[in-house]
Amino acid sequence: MATQSPWFLRFPPEIVSSIVSFLPNKDVKSLRLTYKALGEISPFSSSRVFLSANSLNIQVFRAIVDYLKFRHKIREII
């Protein structure tokens, strides 16, 4: 049995994105993880990435660079 989409996803993506833009960053991150369609619609809210010189952060940096949707949104690396 297929699951139904949430009712608010019947709105145009621009409207859903506008509504989501009023949420705190923490809630937007949670929304993006709960439903794939919301992850596509919800705006990426961070223009900064905080990294250190450890190997895990280097992997995070590589993942951001390789991900077309997010790499153009990052403006500052700290």
C-alpha cells in the first residue's frame, strides 16, 4: 500500500518553500530529513561551513563540494 503525501505538498513548491522559510533552522533541518520531497523543496539555510583539520571534516568538505545542490549555496568556510 502506497503512502499518501502530506496535504501541504499539494501546494506549489514556491508556496511550501515560502512557508518553510519562516521556520527556525533546526526545524527546517528536521523537515528535510523527514520526507524526501520536503528535502527538495526546503531551502538550504546555511551559507557557512565550520571545518577543522581533522579527517572527518575533510570528508564533509568533499561531500559538500560533490553535491551540486549545496555547493553553490556555501559562501564562507570557517
